[in-house]
Amino acid sequence: MKEFYLVAIVAMIFVVIFQIAKASEYVSVLKGEDKSRKQNNRINAFLMIAFLVLGLFGAWYCNELYYSKTLFPQGSASVEGEKIDLMLYITIGVTGVVFVITQVLLFWFAFKYQEKDGQKAFFFPHNNKLELLWTTVPAIFLTVLVVFGLKFWFKVTSDAPKDAVVVEITGHQFAWDMRYPGKDGKLGNKNYKLYNQPAGNTLGVDFEAEESWDDLHTTEMHLPVNRPVKLVINAMDVIHDVGLSHFRMKMDAVPGIPTTMWFTPQYTTEQMKKRTGNPNFVYEISCDQMCGQGHFSMRGVIVVETEEEYNKWLASQKPEYFTFFPKKDPSNQKATTDTASAPIAQAMPQ
């Protein structure tokens, strides 16, 4: 029923506009075509100025209304992200100045050069100087902006510092999985043919390789503050995208083609709670690539903490290898040994 009323309202609006147009046409015939056209031009010229003023005011008002709801007031949560913010501010500044100048000229010219008696329009089909000006100047500004962008891009995708924490993140419909190297500092190899071999090996880790024995598998990312972090990014099914808006970073996760980027967190989660005034604040991992029906729910959590807290969290994690092969877990072997020796100890003479 609602759809019927909506269609009826649209049809009525169309009929009203059509009738107004027909009435305007009849009025033009009665007044005389020349007189009516000049009068309409004058009205349109004043409307252009009104639209310019209201449009610029609207743009300013929207900025005042919504700027505080963006991530800009919080500042970048990564050191490298500050440079990206600077690049964005420069881009907005340059394009904003060009926007204001061109829009003011556009609407002012429409007002100033409206049709008037005794005023003749000047037409010219070609002007080399003007074409050179409006081609060269934008090209120079755009080249500078592109160079800035490439500089930052090459930095965050280049080799990470040697002391960087390495975290592998894998996207799948519709969640994120993290893998950390153990004490050897190396991530074990993966092979898609090993998926669910043994059962539950959803990342296809090769547990025949010794490097994988101490790897940690988690669903929540923990990072130490003020220390570079290198992300090794993978996808299991379709293309995903690791979106780290608070850190001003994003990178595609492509099946079969690992990608990397690195950044340095500069505020812990607790510090960001105070900066934002939000006691429930969390760093989020979003999927910034449409990846299916559950795309909206593909959310991960990052906990940025002090080095001490991070090391404590690492120590509390058990290597995934022992989950699949519990008999090789030293803690289980110790518990078995203690249990077996208990009766012997009780039987010994006092």
C-alpha cells in the first residue's frame, strides 16, 4: 500500500510540474517571447547567486555539524598515519580552494553576463593560452599530490624495521584470523591442500615444518604500543580488505597473493578511550571490500597495549600445534608424569 501511495505522489508531482510548464508557455505567448525570455533570465540570474550563497553556507554548516563525528579530531593512532592525514589535509585544501574559486566564478558569470539590451555575447572557438593554463596548472598540482601519495605508499609497503612485530592476518567469509610466530620469530609455511588436515587446521598450516610448532593462532589481534608492526595479509576465499581506519591504513587481502604493510601504533586502547571520551572504544578491523552477504559483520578487534602487557598476553597463549597434537604438549606430559608417580610416592615407606 505504501508503494502505491508513493507512486501516486510522484505522478501528481509530475502532473503539477507539467501544468506549470504549460501555463508558463501560455503566459510567454501573451507577453511576447522576447520579453518573457529576458524576464526569466533575470530571475534565473538572481537564483544563481542565491544558490551560490546557500550552497557555500550549506557546505560550511555540514562541516561544522559533522566534523566532530569523523575520525579527524581523534588524530591518527599510528605514526605513519599522521603523514597520511597531512597529505589528506593538503589535498582537501588545494581542491577546496579550487572548488570555491570555480563555483564563485561560475555563478557570478551567470549573473553578470545575463541577457541584456545592447549587450552582445563574444564567442571564440579556440584559445591556446587558456587551454594551456587550465591543462598545465591542474596537471602540476595533481602530479605533486600523486608524488606525495606514492611516497607514503612506498614507505608503508616497503620492508618493515627489523624490530617489527610480525602478525599474519587472514580474511575469510566472514571473519579474521591472526597468527603470530613463536620464539623462533618465524611463521610456519601454509599450504591450501592442508586445509582441515588435521581437522580444524583452517589456515592450512604445514605442521610437518618445525617453524610452525610454536606459532600462535588467535581471533583477536594484540599489538605493543610504540613498536613497528608488520602485517602479512592473506585471504582464503574471495578478495577482502584489511581496513584500519584509526591507523589510516588499508590493504587488499587477495587469495594466493600475500600482501604486506607496516605501521607503528602510538596510543594504547586505554589511552584512546580517554582521547575519545568513549569508555567502550575499541580499535576495529573492517573489511573494506564487498565480499558477500555477511560483509557487514566482518569485524575484528585490535588491542594495543604496553610492551609488558603484550608480552604477558603472548606468554598466556598456547601454540596451535599442541591443540592438534596434545600428546606432544610438554605441560600434558608433565601432568601425566606427575599423576603416574603419585601412587609410587604414596607407597614408599616413611
